[in-house]
Amino acid sequence: MSTPTVRDARRGALVTFLLPTAVALLCVLTRLGHRQPWFDEYATWWASSLPSAAFHRLTEHVDIVFVPYYSFMHAWTWLAGTSTTALRLPGALAMAAAAGLVGLIGRRLFSARAGAVAGLLFALLPTVSRYGQEARPYAFAMFFSLLATLLLLRAVGRPSLKIWAAYTVTVALTGFSHLVALSVLLAHGVIVLRARRSGNHVAHWAFAAAAVGGTSVVLPMVYRSTAQSSQIGWNDVSRRDLLWYASDLLGNWPVATVVLALALLGLWAAGRPTAGALATWALVPPVLTAATGEWLHLFLPRYLLFTLPAWVLLAAAGLVRVADLVTAAGRGTPWARFRTGALVAAAVAGFVLLSLPNLRSVREDLPYEPDYAGAARIVKAGQRPGDGIVYHHTLNARIAMTYQLREGTRPADVLMKRAPQLTGWFAAHEYDTPDQYLAGTDRVWFVSPGDEDPYAYMVEAKERALKDGYTVARTERLRHVTVQLLQRRTH
């Protein structure tokens, strides 16, 4: 039997990378722009479309941790436009490449088969499609944390100054993508400790220098973000959050059950050092964020998405190990290899069936988000010159409708005193005397989130001005949003 050459190894690595990447691309690019944005994606569009002075004003008050992502998206939208597909495309590509990186890490930790299986399982997870089709930085945090892990494994195995320098840069990029993703360094520490015990007496010093160098670049952003911690103060950890964490992270309970069961087998199959690193990667970040949830409010499945690869790597190791045991007779023969491959392929096909319902549903509009796209269509179809538009409150609906009405003419925002660009926030300031500023507008489109009373919990002066000055000419109730056309009363 001939000895594998370097070219063969590179060709095998390329296949291990490309197969999961291709499957992930198919998953994340399918109907990429179909699901309408939710508020955080509207925030991405808004922040990335601001001129520099307004952007600086905004990030002085909120979202300082997203400055690198918003800056990238500012350049991207200048090139690609602001359609929903264009906004989501960078994250989709990053998530697809992440699937390939999972394959390469699995190949390095276990085998080519385990790497390919891990990459495929990752690509087929419903949450990979869900957050791969979202204009937020979570896919980038996934990509850079995986790239840092792969570079670390290479640096420990075949150290060089170039690889350690690349690792340092990637650690910084991981932090700039999402601060919570930096906790992957805990798993990296386990990998380095294993290398030291195996006789590598340089890796721990190089790792310490790289980790300090990479994170120090992010520290100024971390320091400034402490003044904005109230932004996520709403995120308290509940019992439901803990009980449903696995389902929320992996997409649904059937998928989570299979992955967790295989991951337990993988802990046995992986061997102590590798199992310890992957278990640290999978478990320590959620445990830490849950334990500190009362103070830091960081326990959210989407913040912890970067832990998914550890689960699927363990699951792939367990699946391949089980397949080897089941087809142990005649081990090493072509027939045995075929049987093992067939068993693994059947298991992956079964995983597709479990994931399929959620792979479809994640492409539909989020059930709790108002249908602002539908509201915008109603306004566009029915507006006339001189129409005004009024919002129930100053935040979500205004940003969302501004996006949906960004092309062509739109009704004048008659009650807006200071635009969000000037407030240093995503919300506008409105006039305290709405009746005065509505006086010259005969037709008003009134947009209110909700399915029942459009005036519930509304500012009293605004409610009185609308009810006393106008009659309702038309009412359209959509999902969690109501659009009314108000006509000036004639006395």
C-alpha cells in the first residue's frame, strides 16, 4: 500500500472543507431574503447607514460592542445595497465557511470521516440556517472562533511565528465579533495544557502571549461597553431558559436529543485530552453566563452559538465510533469500509429528517415580530401626496417602517421633532403638542404594533389629537401590527 503524500493530505483536507461548506451554502442561501427582518436586523441597517457623526453619537450611547460589525456593514451596504438579501449575505457566507472549518477541526482531532460528518451535522442544524440568515454578527463570531481554534491546533502541532501571529489576530477578531465568544479561549487553554504535558514546553508561553495580545486590542471596547450594560438588563435567566437551552441552541428537541446522546458517546470515544477541550468549549460558556446572569445578562442561546461546533464534533466522534463497532467484522476490508460509510450516511440522512421541519420554519417570518413589510405595502399602495404618518411609539415601528419605505416617496413623519440620527439612539423625539403639528395634514397613516386597541398605552396627548382630529377611514390588522388611515374631521 502506498504512503499518502502531502498532496493527498491537502486534497483530503480540501474535500473535508468543501463538502460541509457546500451543504451549508445550500441551506443558508435558500430563500435568504424571504423572511422579513426583525428589530435587531433593522438596527443593523439603521446603524450601518448613518453618516459618521450620527454613528459616533449612536455608539456613544448604545451598541459600542457592535462598532466593528456595523463599520463592516457600512462598507458592505455601500457596495451591495440594503436589500434584505444583501444585508444577510455576509453572515450567510461566514456561516457556510464555518461548516467547513468544523470539518477541518474534526479531521485534525479525530479523522477525515469524523470531520466530514461533524461539518455536515453542523451545516444541517436549524439554528445554523436561522442565524446564517440574519444580519447580525453571530455568524462572524462562529467563523472567527473556529478559525482561531484551527490555527491553535496547527500552532501546537507545527509551531511557527506566522501561525501564532495569525492566531493572535483571529483572537482579536473573535472578540470584535462578539465578546462572549472569547470564552472559547478556555477550551484553547485545555488544548495547550495537553500539549505541555506531551512535551511541548513552548506552546503555553506562545498561547499566553497570543491570548493577551489578542484580547488587549478588544479591552478598550469592553471598558466602554460597561457604561451601556443596561441595554441588555432585560435579559434575566429564567427556569425556562435553562430547561430549554439545548433545544434553543440546536433547533428543536429531537435534534438536541440526538446530538446530546451522540456527544456523550463522543466523550468516551474522543479520549480524555480532546474530550476535555470539547467539553470545556461546549459547557463552560453557558455555565458561566448563566451563573453571572444576574449581573452580566449574557445568557442567550444566540450569544452562545459559537459552542455549537463542540457539540457536533463530539457527536460526530460518537457516531463514527458506533459505526466502527457495529461493522467491526472484517475491519479494514473494502466491504467493511463500505458498511461503515453506509451506516454513517444513513444516520446523517435521519438527522436531515429530524431537522427538516425547523429548516423550513426558520425561513418564515418570526411569529412574534410585527408584519411591517405588509404594513408598508398597504401604505405604499394607498398613499397620496400630502399624507402624513404617525407611530404609536418612538422606537421599533419607526425604524422598521423607514426601512420598508426606504425606496420611493413616503408620507411625512409629521410628529418627529428630532430624528434618531440626532438623538444618539434608535428612537426619535416627538413634539409635545401633536395637535399643533397635525393641523396641516388631512390624511394620516397610523401604525401601531398590536392586534387589538391601536391606542392602548399611548401618550395621552397624541391619542387625544388623533381621536379628536380624525375619523378612521380604513383599518388593516396584520400580524402584531395595525395600520389605520385617518381622515380629518369636517365640522
